[in-house]
Amino acid sequence: MSKLSEPLKAFINAAHARPNTTPAPRHIASVYEKIAKDAGSKKVGMPVWLTVSTAATMTMNSPQSLLELYGLATSPNYNKGHDNKVWTAELMREVGLKCIGLNGVPRTINSLGAFYNGLPQDVQSELQKRKTRRNLTHQTLPTTLTRGNALWESIYHPFSQKLTSKLAQSHPDLPVFIIEAEYGALFSDPPNPNPNVPNIGRVLMSLLAVSVLRAQTGVGPQVVSHMFGLRKAFEDGTAAAEESVEGGEWLAGDEGGMWVLGVVDGIVGAIGEGRGTSFAPGERAKL
């Protein structure tokens, strides 16, 4: 196999290209702790603030910060309802997996890989036992497509068909891929026979999307769409059909929505150290 020249390798890793993951700032643990305490005062549950914080941190491409967040979430003060280090790791990496549909594959590969390597050995051993549940087969394909269309309809109704047609104008396969591969195979939760493996669910999925897109910058219309999508979860009954999300209905309102955006902005400001996100639209943003 041919080799890359040293000048080419050096240029790939040039500082201005920001080729590496983002280091955790020294004070990031205190940032997460402030979020957790504030969430508690507003009766917002741990799964919510952990999902929002994980999604924003994944977008900031900072696996070291993810481990700081995991350490806080598994501490006695904040893991009272789910006293399980494996459960917390499962939730965080499920959030990370779903971030593929919003951030792209490379960030999730790098962040989840480094996150796993930094977990305690006993947690790693338990995670290795988990089987895949997203294989597409003749048996699973129909239900996957059904889930994708149902989630799409829940989030975008009554404009779902209009949006599908608009996306198809850009490329005929664009709505097909989004609805079938992302909303069906990724964003919606497949059947889960293991009660120790958390589902993200409809409400947390909308909060995840809002958090990622806010952290990215440059995609305001999509933030608006998923803010409305969160509200629709409580209007169409999908929120009531799943395990209750503590603080979810408040977060779907104006005050709660402002709180979520503020949480994300705080994480972006801390990890980005004033430079904003490493996504190009916000690279020079001042927070």
C-alpha cells in the first residue's frame, strides 16, 4: 500500500483545520453540575439534562467532556433514580448514536470510541454484552418503515406531506433517506426486550435534536421545527404513550424552551472557549 507523504500528513493535521477532538476545559465539570442543580430546582429529571448535555457535548466533539459528564451523572447526588453506571453509559451512547443523523458519522465514531475507552472496566464488560437491535431484515424492515413514517408525521404534522414534497424537489431520494434511514432506523426506538437498556423516546428525541442543532449554529429553521416537534409530542398523545419524562411538558413551553437553549449555549461557550462550535457556520461566533 502506498504511503502518504510527510508534507501531506502535516497539512491534513494543520492547526487551522482543527483535526482533533476538543479537549475538556478545566471547569467543564462545574458547568455540568450547575446545569444539574438548576434542572433539579425546576423539577427537570436527570434523563433530560443528561440527554441535552450529551447531545451538545457530542456536537462540540469533546469526548473528554463526555467522561466528565458521565462522572457527574453517576455520582450519588445525581443518580438517585437510576443507580446504575451501565444504564447511564447506555443512555449517553444511545444519544451519541442518534447524533449521527444530525452531526454526521465521524464525530459519533470518535466521541463514542473515546467515551467507551474512558469508562470503568466493569462498565465496559457489561456494555460488550449488549446485542444490536437495528439490523434490517425481511422481518424488521416493515416495522422500521412504519416507525419512521409515524415519527415524521408526529413531528411535522400538519405540514409533513408539504415538507416531504419540498425535500424531494432538492433530490428525490432526500426525503426517502431522511424518513426511512434516519427517522425509521435511527431516531425512532426499535423494540427493546431489555429493561436495563434505556430508550430515548419521543420527547427526549426532540430535545436531543434541538440541542444538537442549537450547538451547531447556522441551522435556525431546523431548531424551530424541532421546538414545534417537542410541543406536538404533548399535543398528539405520543408523549403520554411512553414513560413519563420529568419536566418534559414544561420544556415544551416558552420558558422551558429558553432554558434548554441556555443550557446548550453554556456548554458551547465552555467547551468552545468563546470560539463557538467547531462546525463552520459558528466557528468564529462569540457567545
